[in-house]
Amino acid sequence: MTNQESIKKPKVKFSKAFWIANSVELLERAAYYGVFIVITLYLSRILAFSDVEAAIIAGLFSGGLYLLPTFSGAYADKIGFKNALLVAFALLTIGYAGLAIFPSILEAKGLVEYGREVNYTGLRGMAIRYNIVPIMLVIMVGGSFIKSVITGTVAKETTEANRARGFSVFYMM
């Protein structure tokens, strides 16, 4: 037996569910950070919130997304991995679609005109712009399901021998 043969480390294999879970987490994080980067601009320039209001809403959005997995994780355990992912994807789809459609609704109501410049024809100070908060809440709840389900899946799909590597892959993604 040569030195190289004795040094060889065993190849660690992970299940299909492990890789799907990590890929889902990667895509959800990409969507979240893509929105989080521009959310204050969206709130202030598209929906006419002041900079302070936009920062408060964005901060609550971010904080809520990290607080809610405590509660959604318990519910996800009750309904199971697949159902929890379906709930998460449904909520995220509805929420992100709401972010995209909401300005068009405001424009159709004649409250704002979007073009090269935004012309607020009645949106400033109106309560309707706060309808963005429930839309963001839907995204928060959907994202919180993803966070709790994926972490649990990584723990479930790894063994004592490969758990450290499994979580290394999870945190790397």
C-alpha cells in the first residue's frame, strides 16, 4: 500500500433531496437579495414613501424574514417537507408577482404615471400605498418556510459522519 492510497479520503455522497434543498435555498436567496438591494428605492421612488418610511419598511421586512422561521419551522414540521415547500413557493410566487403588479395597479387607478420620470398624480400621502406591506409579508412568510425547511432537510439528509460537510455545502451555497 502506497502513501497516496492510505491518504485517500472516502468520497462523500449526498442524497438527491439534499441537493434539491440546497439549490432551492440558493435560488430563494438570489431572489431575496435581488429584491433587498432595491427595495428602499422601490418604496421611495415608485411608491412615494419618504426615505425614512422606506428604510423602516425594508428593515422590518429583513428582520421579519429572520424571525419568522422559528414559527414557520414548527408548522413545516407538522405539514411535512414537500407541503411546506409548496406553501413556500406559492407564497413567494404570489408575493413577488405582487411586487411586480402593484405599481401597474396604482397607475391604472390614475394615482401615478411611470415613464422616464415618475409623476405622482395623487399617490403621495394616500393609504393605498401601504398595501405593499401585506405583499411583503407574504414574501416574508414564504421565505421563512424556505429557511426552516432547508435547514431541517440538510440535517435529516446527512449522517453523523457527513453532517459537517453537509452544512458546509449548505452555508457555502
